Amino acid sequence: MNLKYSKCLGLAAVLYFTANYSAQQRVIDTASKEKTIEEVVVIGYGTQKKSNVTGAISSIKASDLENAPAAGRPEQVLQGRAAGVSVISNSGQPGSTPTVRVRGITSFGAGSNTPLWVVDGIVVDNIGWLSQSDIEGMEILKDGASSAIYGVSAAKGVVLITTKKGAKGRMNLSYNGFYGVGSAAKKLNLLNATEYATIMNEAYTNDGLTPVLGNPSSYGIGTDWQKQIFNSAARQSQEFSISGGSDKSTFFSSFGYYDQDGIVLKDISNYKRINARLNSTHKVLDWLTIGQTFAYTHVKARGITENGEFGGPLSSAINLDPITPVVLTNGTSGQPNANDYNNSFIVRDQNGNPYGISPYVSKEMTNPLAFKQTQLGMYRWSDDIIANVFAEIKPVKNITFKSSMNGKLSYWGNQSFTPTNYLSSAVQNSFNSLFRQTEQKFEWSTENTVTYQNKFGQHSFNFLLGQGYYEYNISYGQNITYQNLPVNNWQDASFNFDISADNKTGNAWDGVNTHKASYFARLVYDYDNKYLLTGTIRRDGSSKFGANNHWGNFPAVSLGWNASNESFWPENNVVTSLKLRGGYGVLGNDAIDDFQFANFLVGNVNYTFGDNIIRVGYAPSTLENPDLKWEQTSQMNIAADLKLFKNFDLSVDVYRKKTSDILRQVEVPGYLGLLNNPWRNIGDMNNDGIEVTLGYKKNWGDFGFSANGNFGYLKNEITRLENDREYLNFASYQTLGAVSRLQVGQSYGSFYGYQNLGIFQNQAEIDAYKNASGGLIQDKAKPGDFKRLDANGDGKIDENDYVNLGNSVPKYTFGLTINANYKNFDVMVFAQGQAGNKVFQGLRRLDILEANYQTDILGRWTGEGTSNDIARITRNDENTNYTRMSDYYLQKGDYLRLKLVQIGYTLPKDISQTIGANKVRFYVTGENLVTFTKYTGYDPEIAGGDTFGIDRAYYPQARTFLFGANIQF
């Protein structure tokens, strides 16, 4: 029969189909469809057919990861691969933890905005211990309906990670390894010595002072401090695994070694990790299955300041003057600060020459090579043991009991030796010291579930009932310091030296453990794979809250309709599959310190009573607040999943996420005598967004091609602050004070400051900028100074004229992965980026007037018509051109990065089998090859933890070239 059919999808589109088909053909095609829908996803305490999933879940499979070279942190594999998931590198330093956000910012006070990590059912606080090669798959639960099964911990999203398991069959041995070298992808354009002297002298001249640096051309090029700190950096990964099994038992085991040097002073910036894993499952009886997962990871690392303006090699290299030499090889004669070199503790190179000390740039800024010599004895380490054991009982058909015990035992610490040194008059140590700190933490949980699964005709049910108990932060720690050791190098420093008691200090402490109890249930129902329903409820109780709000309930429901499974759906080649889904869920957040609802007396507090004698006593910890309660995040999600033209897969999600009663510490007067500011529920915030995922896959003979792209749009808005406040100051920067705010009606961490209207080119323009009474709006301005907007119209310029200058949170995120293969060759290209945000470029120390500049300062105003963007150089800065926040410091944070390009070749089987291998593949990879951006700093991908978009001297990511091999036996 002939059928013309039209249907409105609610997505502003009307699809028209024309098809000729018979009832018999329809039955055959439906059966064919059901046979091809085999993919399942992990949904928390279970799995579900992807075609019947009603929540917003993004999946990353082992096949998506197997060709991606292992990164120092497994979170990096999420970047650009899932719509609505933002992964931003906090630093290019090896082992640095990236910032991960799922559907925007959920809270601005209670803990970080990092999602909940669940590895093989174990809730963990981080996944830095996890090897990327051990990952079988990742599921990101993004909406309230899919995340609600994790209740109070799920408001910021949930990432479920499943590690590899063994399979029945022959034993398999695999090797995956690579070696490569990285270097800085970009260096800043800083002033050379001649340019620097020109600018410094001009600043003096503009203030009517005598220049201090003489003839600028006499200084030549000078020192390139960036050249001194950047180096090539080796990186390698070696992973071995063995797996196999029988009808009764399966196992997977692996061993890995990862080693990466930093591109900045690699002797004090490096990361090493050793990991081992054993997973096994055993079918003891027909009705009893037991199993376990076990992982061990050891890390040893050294690191420098990653994103800070107050010292460290990067900040020093940017700010130090290029006149100062790296090393003085011809004595100190003629040096303006010759007396500095007479200090007996001055740091020298291996030839006995003193490292240069700047006579101009002081405070924390030091010669980075001399600084390196003082840091060689510093490192941090950690040992993590993560284990799970479970028993699964099937007493009767359709009913499964499962009980699991999970635990994570962590040891970590750091050690440092600081020799006597003189880096400058502001940074020096007249005695050496050896420090060691060790800490231990144990966390465990037990979970018990019963699942009933059955099918009656076309009705399918899966009912889950569960209970869990969790103990966190069973911890303690101690540290010790020895001073004035008889040696002055880190190689010989030891706690075995017998020194006097007054040169020994130590501390010890115990953690406060937290308890949580939970009950949860879920019903998954579908009728004939057409009509889908998932309902979830979880009840959590936390020791972090008082009796008034000890327990919280977190319900969720989601619905779906597989419209293409209906009998009336026409056979066509345009839309071959259509599923509509929607859901709503309520989640919680309890990420605050323990017992903040109560007021305790704390000992060992110092106080004076007017006689200048320090007395030790007790003080209240904080203000009591028995009504302190959970943050609550509710989220609605509406979506459609389509298969188009047989080869395209399209998913579109629209969501609204609202967080109410946000927890944050509030400031109280100091005369209250509290040790800690009290926590209160102070605000609300919305995140609205759209996510689009589009995939394409097709083969033509020996040629295969696939492309997967994703796009996310986010609008973040703070909707309420306590006591009807308009804003709270947020991030600050040096002498500028607050540069961003939590402002009602605006995005989290929006930048606020003066809006510049250009530059006064002459005195006439200054005189013409008047207020209503005829007075000058900027009475301290001179030609060459910024002209600023009088935003409130009161006739003067002050901080009441601060306006919104832009978002720190990106509005748009996107990623694209392309795979192609022809016979034995394969190519992968991966690109990602973001847009719609501003970055605060804060690389220069504003309180050090002699700090170096980037070369854009050469375009400063030097006379009428010379510039309308960069104000004149001055030391006094009476117009506050550079000493108050304005849009001068903001740049667009948009970028598109070619993150990875890989070319691989797989040996023909007849060749690989000569060495007994099933597969041998070699590849070359380039990472961070090119970044398209207008940002003038090292890298526009700025996170800074929970403070987005402030570049304080970001440790740049490396451009790396790798050669690797995958071998399977």
C-alpha cells in the first residue's frame, strides 16, 4: 500500500516520508532491526540496551581509546568526545589534574564542580591512579534522570568507568607502547634588552623623571629567559596485558609504566607512574558467581607553580628584565647590585659562577636556573590500592542478588630539601631544612542489590532495589622538619643526622571520617521496545548535616518513545530510526567540610587581651546552623535520537539544570572570634543548554570512513543571592582587586571592570569629557590615558562604573574525530575547541614597575593618533590605566585545536604470524599540532580549578611527536 506520513517532532522540523511497503515486509524489517540493536550502556548498578535508554548518557568505548596515546591523566580522553562535557587542562605540567565539568557549573561554594567518579562500582575521589589502557568504556550520566541513582553525590554529573575483563577462549597477550618528544608549542613575544630599556626610560620621562638605563641600544638583545626554561621533554608509555578464561573463570591482568618530563625545567617538573591490575570472575556454582577487581598505582612526581604570578620559573621568565645575565662569567664588576654577589649563600653553577640577580625586578621573581638548584630535592609520591569483591546469587530464574565490598587505601606525601641560598634580597634562606610529610586515608563501602527481570508478552520489567553504606576520610598524617643539617645538598640530606632538639619540629593530626547511608530503587519498563519508562528514587543520609536535614530524597523519572518501531512507521531511506525521550530528576550535593552545622570549641588558639601577652585558649569553630541543608539540583531533559540516510546518527538534547540553596561560606565580622566563616545556603543558579552529536560511518570496499562530531551550547546564570545581594566578589588579581563576580543575572565568574572608550588623544578631548555640572569626568587624565565609560552617569569614574565585560565560562564547546582506513593503513584526526568566553591575560606583575612586557606594548600611545588601544607608559599611573580592572586585560578565549593526528600501519597477517602475533600495528602521532586563536598568552585553554579564565602564568601544553606499536599475541 502507499502511505504519505508527516509528523512534527517538536524540534521546529516537519519530516515527510513516502514509502511503498507490505505488511509482510514490515515484519521482516522489524525483526532485522531488533537483531542489530545489540549495543548496551552502563547505567549505574546495571546495563541497558542503548535503543531503550531514556536518559542523557554519552558513551566512550575501548575502540575510541585504543589508538589514542595514553595521557598522564585518564580524564583527558573525555576532551572533545562528549557533548556537554568540558575538559580543560589546568596546566601542561606532567600529571596535572584537568578540570572536568558536566553541563556547566553546578555550585559556587560546596566543593569543586568535578563529577562523581565510579570505577567498577567503586566511588572514588579521583581517577589519577587509573591507567587509560585498562579502560573498557566510559559512560557520562549527564541529566537528572540518569544520575539520580547516585543521589546526593550526583548533582555535578556522574562518570561510570568499566575496566577490562577477561573472556572465554585462548589466552591473549598484548603490548601497547610509545616513545616521543615534546616541546613548547608557543613562546611569548617579550621585549628584548634594547626594547625594554626604551620602555622603562619612557615611563620615567612621561612622569618628568630622569631615565635610569642610559642608551637603550647599548644593551643589545640581552637574555631570553624563556629559552633558559623551556626544554625538549621525553614521554613514554609501556603497557602489557594478559587475559583469558574458561567456562568457569575469566581474568584480565595488566602492568604499565608511564614516564613524562615537563617542557619547563624538566629536572624539577616530571611525572612517573607504575600501575598493576588484576580482574577476575569465577562461576563457582550454577547459581553463584564471585569476582574481584584490584588495582595498584605508584606515582612519583616533581612540579613547579602551574598558574601563579607570585614567583616560580614561568612567572620569573616572563617578568625578569632581559638586561640581567643568566650567569656572571666575568666577575661582578660593573653590576648595579654588586653587593648581592658578596653573599656567601649565593647560588652558583657547576663552574662556580654566580647566577645573575636582577637589580630591577625583585620580590618573588628570581633567576629560574638558580631557583632550579634549590628545588632538586623536592618531590611528591602516592600509593593507591583500589579493590572490589562481589558475590552474585541467582536463587531462582529472573532474580539476582548482588553484594559487594569496595575500598580504597591511599598513602601519599612529599619531601623537600631546601639548601641555604641567596636568590635575591627578597628570597633567601640562611639555614637549610629537610621536610617530610606522610598521610594515609582509607575509604570503604558496601552495597547490596536485588534485581528482578522478566518479560510478560510485550511487557519487559527490570526492578532494582538496593542499599549502601559508605565510610569516608578515615585518615591521619604527620610531618617532621630538620633544620641546620651538616650537609647542604639534597643527595646527602637525611633524617639520620643527630641534630639538637631545637632544630627538630613535628606535627600530627587525625582526620574526621564521614558516614553516609543510602537506599535506592529503580524500575525500567518497556512495552514492545516502543514505550519506555525509567523511574528512580534514592534516599541518602549524611553525617555532614544536622538532625533537621540529615536525610534527603532524590527522585527521577524519564520516558521514551521508539516511534520507528511503530507499525505505522514507513520504510524509508531518510529517517530509519527515531526515538523521543525526556526526563526530570532531583540530585544533591553535600561537598562541604564536616560538622559545619555545629559550633565546637577549638583549642590551641592564640589571643592577646591588651597587654601584648599571647595567651593560649579556646575559640568557637563557627556559628551554629541546624538548618544547614543539601544543595538541590533539579534537571529537565528533552531529546531526540535519529538515524538518517542509514549512515548518520544524530542526537539532540535540550536541558535546564537549576541548583537551589547553594552552599557557600559567608563572611562575618572578625570581632566574633570565629576560626572559620560559617556555611549557609545562599543562592540559586541555572544552566540551560543544547547538545548535538552527529556521527557518520560507511565502508566502500577496502576503504572505511567515520566521523563523529559534537557541539554544546551553555547559558549559565546566577538567579539569587542571599539577602537580595546583587553580587559577591569572586576572583582577584594583584593590585587590581576583584576582577570577576558572582552577579545575579550574569554568568558564574563574569568579569567586571571599566569599559574603555579609547584613548584621549589630546587635552581638548579631556576637557570635552564633562559631567552635567561642567566638571571634568576624568580630572587626572592626560593625553595618552584611557577614556572610561561613566556607566552610572554620576559624572565621575569610580568602581561604581564597573560593568560586565564578558563571561569566563565558555558558551560553546565542540569536538570532531575523523577515522579513515584503507587496507592496512589507518588515519585518525581529532580536533576540539571552545568559544564565547573571555580570558584575563595576567602575565605581568603589576606591582613590579620594572617587570618586562610583551611586545604589543611597542604599539603604545606616544603621541596624537599613534594608538587608541594601549595607553601611554607611566610609573605613577594617576589615571589608573594599568592599576584598575578594565577590558584592556581581557582577550577572546575562542580556539580550535588540532589535538591529534595519527597515521598507522598494520602488518599483513602472514608477516605478523611469523612472530606468533595476531596483530602488529605501528603508528606515528602528533599532538597539539596547531591552535587557531587570537589569544596572545601561551594557551587559551585556561581553567585554574574552579576559577575559569585567569591566566597568571599558565604552564603551556606540549607539542609532541610519538612513535608507537600495538602488538597482540
